[in-house]
Amino acid sequence: MSVQMPSRQSWRERWAGLFFVGPFLLLFAVFLLWPTVSGLWNSFFNTSLAGVDQEFLGLQNWREMFADSAVWSSLKNTLIFTAMSTPPLVVIALVMALLANRTGVLGWLLRFAYFAPFVLPATVVTLIWVWIYEPGFGLVNGLLTAGGFAEIDWLNTENRAMLAVVITTVWWTVGFNFLLYLAALQGIPEQVYEAADIDGASERQKLFRITLPLLRRTTALIAVLQLVASLKIFDQIYLMTNGGPNYATRPIIQYIYQNGFTNYRIGYASAISYMFFAIIVVVAVLQFKLFSGSKEDSA
Amino acid sequence: MRSTWTFPKVATAVGAAILGVIWLIPLLWALSTSLKPEPETTRSPITWLPEAPTADAYRSILEQGDLIRWFVNSSVVSVLVTVLTLLVSVLAAFGFSRTEFPGRRLIFGLVVAGILVPPQVLIVPLFQEMTGLGLVDTYWGIMLPQVVAPVMVFVLKKFFDGISRDYEDAARVDGASRWRIVWSVMVPMSRPILVAVGIFTFIGAWNNFLWPFIVTTDPSMMTIPVGLANVQGSYGLRYAQIMASALLGGLPLLIVYALFQRQVVRGVGDAGIKG
């Protein structure tokens, strides 16, 4: 179309697009690309936060990282958190969606109750839950002692602290998965159920023969999104247990944070960041494979 | 067709209501605590409801003023992040969807790859960069990294791709520039998705903890999530005050959600279908 236009015009035509993408690209380059590249660069130096006398170390940071037991234990904590939190965050969300898929006032109230915690900041959530877990007069221990059970110092006991964080996380974030399931449920055409009614299907049969099979793809999507989100755990643990007791809950991002901002070892923190980045990329690629592979059997 | 009350229906409604109450208990417990006089909060056995409700905790929090300061900071940051993200992302999505320029495909590929980079991985180099730019403890320092949302550019570009070109051709015949086409054709046609994207950007900016926590050291520059993180230490064990600040800190978004529930629910659905 524009072949015959004068050359001045076509020059403008060719470059006008950059005007639209320019502002975003500038910010993208400065606040995403550059730190991504400089992080990798730093991982080969013994950079400190002050930025003075950089010394090239080659792969020394990386070698140190693979030999550092704190890297492995915080990675293990991250994986334990992911393994403990993902199943309830998927299953409870599904149950909630099945229960709240209704119109009217009750539907509105249920959608409010189930999703409300999700809109709260991490700090609000953890202040409330630290108080709930408080020994002596917190809600949980208050109920335990009232029922004649022994108190548990949830956040200061090694094999209870992670469970406590998981319970808090499920309460806080399950609402998002709930809404994803709800949208999927509302996408199932009403006629499918009407046809089942004509065939005399019971509620139970409709649930197990129609609803759940049709939600299979949504479940896979939610599970993978949740997996990636859980791997990025930091806020709740930092705020509730500060990684304790005895580092039993410290996740990998907190270890990165400590190396960078407490020990001022930018180079070392960058190397660990990149290992974590690699894990996230692998999970994301698997996710892509999973979804591009399973498309045909769901349609 | 009148719906009849069969047993499964009643059981579902009751089960749903019970789960709803369980989900609200932590918030109600925080509310109850915040209305107690301090000595009652640490009494054993616990009392479910305050014996003599008082707003003392709220009064002393608000008199102290920190929370109000953080509220102002959070509002400025979240509103500006939302406006700037929408502006920059709409323009970029339009550019990638409707214009041609050298390297467009390659650059768009780079932007899509940027979706993969978790912000948590960037905290250390980004803080270094902010120190260099002198943006530590400033609104710009808190905001700018949050404005870069490649996933939003991706989602909007796909949406724009689906809008028929007939509309803009008609506008062009009427002499509209591309700039006009963005604002009077593309934006009005994508209002629902822009509202959804806007609400989620706002919630995300309001609740963001890690980055504002790292880039602010001056308490007067902190946002609500960051400021509240220090509350436990500074109030000691005054639980009624801690719960009052937590609830006041969470209230703005609870109100936003109550008002925009329909848009939020649909927005998550749209995001899920696209994801």
C-alpha cells in the first residue's frame, strides 16, 4: 500500500512505531534488562555493595555456592514449602469454587469471604497470624488449652513453624486460585447439565462425570502457576519466623537477601540469584511443554 | 423453572457458609482484639468478644501519625504505578500490534522473555542501580521498577490483535492520527480488560513488600506493608494496637474489593484464560 509514497513519508512510517514502544522499552531496558545482565556480570566478581575495588573471580562464587550447605538447606526449605502448600492451595480452591458457584447475596458474600484475604498486604496477614499463633493467649493455643490439649509454640518449634507458615499462606492466597476455578466453572455451558438432567443423572454423577473432568485443564494450569508462585516464597517467612527457628524455614530468597544486604556480598548473592532464576526457567519451560502438549485432549 | 430445595443443594449452601465463616475468623479475631482494652488481650482463657469494647487502640494509632503517612505514600505510589503502567503498556501494545519498525519481532520476543524474569532475582543489582541513580528512599525509586510489566504488554497486545482493523481504517479516513486512534478507538474498545488490568496493578502495587522494603530505609518514605513490618517491634506487645494498625492497613483494599468484586472476579478469569 505505502510502496508509492514519497520517501519522507515512508521514513516516518518506518520509525513511527518506535515512538509508541519507546517509553516502555526505555524502562524495560533500564529496570529489567540492565539489572538482569549486571547481575550475571557481578556473579563473576567479588563486588560489595559499596562498589569499590571489584576483583574478577571467574567461577569462584559459583563453586562456593555449590559447596555451601546453607544454599542447599534454604533451597530444600523452599521445595518443602512448595510441596506442602501447592496441594491444599489447589484442592481447597476447587472445593470453594464448587461451593460458591451461585448467584445472589450468598454468592456475593462467599466470594467476598474466600477472596478477601488475598487483597491484604503480607504484613497485615502476618501480624494477624503471629498473634493467632501466640503462645499463652493466641487464638489457636487458647482453643488448644480450652480443649485440654498442650500448647504449641508454633513459630518457634522446628517441625511446626513451616506448617504454621503454610496454613497462613493457604488462608491468604487460596482466593486467587478459587477465582480461576470459578471462572472455569462459569464457562461450562448450562446445556451440558440440562442434558444430564434429562438422562436422570444425580448431583453426584454430574460432579464426577461432567464438572471435574471438564476442569482438568484448569487444574493443570493452576497447579503450575501455584508451583512457580510457591517457589518465590519470601515475604511471609521473613515476617513470621525470620527464617527460624535455627534456619529451619529460611527460603532461598532470604539467603540471597542476607548475602546481598546483610553481608554485602553482591557477587555471591548474584550467583545464587542466577541459580534460582535457572530453576524458575526450567519450571516455566516444563509448564510450556505441558500445555502445548495437552491442548488436544481437552478440546 | 422454580428451583427446589433438595438435600444436596442445602448441604452445599450450609457447607459453603461454614467455610466462609472459617475464612473470616482470623479477620474477626483481629477486629475483636483491636476493640479490647490492652489488659484483656493477654488474658487466659481467651475472650471471644471484648467485655467493654473501646476504640482506644485506633485512637492512639491515628494520633501517632505514622500510619497516615504510610497511607499517603502507598496511595501516591499505587495510583501513579497504575496510571504509568497502563499508559506505557497501552502505547507499547499498540506499537507492537499495529505498527511496523525495524526489529519489531525481535524486540517483542525480548519483552516476552522478560516475563520469565522473577523480580526477586533482580533485587540486588536493582538496588545497586538505584543507589547509583540516587533514587533510594524516593517515590521514583519505589515506583519505576514496578511500572515495567512485560506480561501486561503481552496480554494487551494479544487483545489489540483481536480488534478488527475496520474501526481504525474508518477513523483514518476521517483523518485521525495514530495517536488519536489509540485513545479514541483502541482504549474505549478494551475498557473491560483495562479496568481488570488496572485493578490488579493497583492491588499488586499497594501490597508489594519486597522491593519497597529494600529501597526504603527512611520511615517517612515507607509504604503501608513496609511500615507495618516494624510495628511489632515499636509497639512492644500491645496487641490491640497491633491489630488495629493491621486492620487499618488492610481496610482500603478490602473496600476496593467490595466495590469492584465483579470486575476483579472477571479479571482473574480473563487472566486465567489467557495464561
